[in-house]
Amino acid sequence: MSDLRTLAPGLADPSHDAQQLFRAILDAASHPGRIVSLPSAPAGPGALSSAATAYLLTLADRDTPVWLASDFDRPEVRNFLRFHAGAPIVAARAEASFGVVAAGTPQPFDGFNLGTDAYPDRSATVLIEVPDLQSGPMRHWRGPGIADRTSVGIAGLGDAFWDDWAANHALFPCGVDLVFTAGTELCALPRSIAVEV
Amino acid sequence: MTENSAKDGAYNYAYLDEQTKRMIRRAILKAVAVPGYQVPFGGREMPLPYGWGTGGIQVTAAIIGRDDTLKVIDQGADDTTNAVSIRRFFARVAEVATTTRTEEATVIQTRHRVPETPLSEGQILVFQVPIPEPLRMLEPRETETRTLHALSEYGVMQVSLYESIARHGRISKAYNYPVMVNGRYIMSPSPIPKFDNPKLDRSPALQLYGAGREKRIYAVPPYTPVKSLDFDDHPFEIETWEQCCELCGSKESFLDEMIVDDDGKRLFVCSDSDYCERRRAPAEAAE
Ligand SMILES: [Zn+2]
């Protein structure tokens, strides 16, 4: 049983906070590479960043199973997501609508639902917790939402990560969508985006 | 505790319950990730007649907040019954400011037109869509059209357009002219005149399309290529008029033909009422 006395608070104003957070998330998703600061993002439970917490509180519910990497799979995080979002926590990546992994995890988005050619919308969205969104090596991103190209320096990701990304992008219209989270900021990388190494 | 903070105590904020909004929000994000692909969404029926534009209303209700300024147009005009009703609805249930000025709006819900005034980054254009499937007239079976999109197998559309050229000497479709989004999906731009199609191409605004009856959402992110289908020997062309607008003199805007007297005298005026009014009162508009 979760102990409600130790449960971190969720959104202070569920309807309006979720609306504002969604618009920030939509802004990020429709401008890949843009670093978006989330308004009124609550402090996360355990090792979960404020941005990842806000993302899940805005979009996860009983219809969207969540998979947590071992860094985040702690009772306080599970209880938080169950209590505030009603989201089931699942043991298999393939069953999840949302995943949370840490930068540096090998094959961070391997095994998640990629969707199908007929229903590419059924793919998972994976949140990647990174140290920060601008101090890493600059890479050029191109695709829908970006005028020409943009330079993005997500920290904490090796070359293997971007090889994996190229393989994911090549599956379009299938493939996972990524959201990089750090502190109260996030940056979206939908499957439609090509990243030049 | 605050789920019922709308002025109208009987409804949740922006009318839809939070779970329905979350579901629509998730569908919007997937639609943005796969430009031009129609994302099915579930949810309960809106207790509104379909002609009202329930798909557009659901999308607007899922995104709108108290910081937004909403513009609603129907056939280009802000003052039609439909546009006024939808604007009042959101002013009441979502406590938003409303405007008729295109550049002041953060969210524009539209039926049948894209504003003449160029849109800018940060604006969201929400289209009301009656029939989301561009291949429906050619292939009635949903399982078939879904397969054709999955395989990017669009020969049936090419054949249809070429038949139109063979019969009429040109592609006769004037509204709902099909487009190719980011080189992958054929999409219905909703019943806008083909005159508006070029405005969809690499627009800095985000385009969201909501179909209520068939429960589909699709999107075109900013700066995404949107190409009207055509052939090398029959390139896409928009409508032109010999007349200019009777009221503002515009030669660039989409004109509606009006019959003004019993003798059948006709004149042409801008379909976009905000654009036309602003051109007639430039000093006032510039303040
Ligand atoms: Zn005019």
C-alpha cells in the first residue's frame, strides 16, 4: 500500500495546469529541437525529473501503461503515477504507451511498440532523461516542424544512440517518438526527424 | 477541486472531461509525429449536431486555455451564425478572449477557408473536417483505404485526377483538392477552395484537422511541405478572377459572387471578412 502522507503532490490545478503543460508539450512536438520550459511542473518523485513528471501527469492515465527503467522503478515513483495518473506500470517495454529511460541506457528505445503501417499512431513515446538539453555535441535535425534545419546539443548521448535513432527514423511512418527531459525542460524528437551525425 | 472552475458550473473547463481531453491530446501528438496520417480517436459523442463541426470543436476544446485568443470563421466570415455560436460557446465554457483579427488570434477554428492574412509561428489553425479520407470517394471500404495509405499506394488517386483531365481538359476539383504531405501521405485539406492550398505549404502555423463523425485527427506541423497533386503536363493552378473586390479592391483574395438586385446584377467581394474590412479601414487597423 502506498503511504499517502509521503506521496509527492501532483498538479495543483489539474485542468488548467494540464492544459498549459499540454500546450508547452505541443509546442515542443511541433518544433522538434526547441527547448521548452514547462510552466508549473511539479517536483518529481524519486529520480524522475520535473519535466518527465509533468509530461506523464498531463498525458498518462489508466489507458496508457507506463514502463520505467530500473533507475526510476521505485515504490515512490510507481505509487505517484498510480495515484495521480491512474496509469498501470508494466514490466514489458512492448506493452507500454510511455517509457522512461535514462541517458546512457544501452538500446534505450529497443523493444517498445513501433506501431504498424496501418496504425503507426499506436507506437510508444519514450522519455529519455538526460543531464541537460544543450551542452552535448551539436547535431543537425531536419524534418516537419523545422524550417530548413536546427542544431541541437542534447547531453549524455553517445554515437550508438544516434545510430539507433537513424534506424528508428528509417521505419517511418512507424517508429517510437522521443522526448528528452532535463529538470523542468524538454525537447521533442518525433520519428519524422532525420538527425545528421 | 478545480475541475469545475469554468463559469458554467454544469460543465468541466472547455466542456470536455479531463480524460477525453487527454485522449484527444495524445491523438494530436501522434498526428503531429506522422504528418498527414489520420489518427483514430475514441471518446463519447459530443451532444451537438454534426454540421456544427464537432471534430473541430473537440480539437479546440482539448487545446484551448484561458491565455488564448480565439477566432472562428465559417466560409471566411466571422459573423455567420455558425461562427458566432462557436465563438460564444468557447467564450463561455473556456473563458477565452475572442477576436476577428487574424493576427491577434492564437487559435483559429475554421470551416471552408484559410485566412488571407499570413499566419505566423505560434498560431494554431483548427479545421472542421466533414470527410477526412481523401480516397473515400474512390474506395468506400475503410480497411482498403487504410491499406492504401499504409503502402503509399496512391495510383487510384492519380487515375481519378487523370480521368478528370481527360474529361474536362483540366483537374476539375475546386474544393477539397487533395495534397501530398511531406512526400508521404495524401491528405484531404477539408473543403477549402484550392485557392487556399498554397497557404498550407510550409506554413509557420500548426495545422490541426478534426473530423467528428469519423473520429479522426490529423496534422501538418509548421514548415512541412504540402503539395497539391498534379501532373507535369497539367500543373496545379489556383482560381483567378477578372474582377477585384467591390468593397476593398483586392486583386489577391478569394472572391465570393453575390447577386445584389432583382435584375441579377452580380458583384464580387472578399470571402475573408476580416481581411476585407481591414483593407477598407487601413488607418484604424494600423493603430
Ligand atoms: Zn475585399
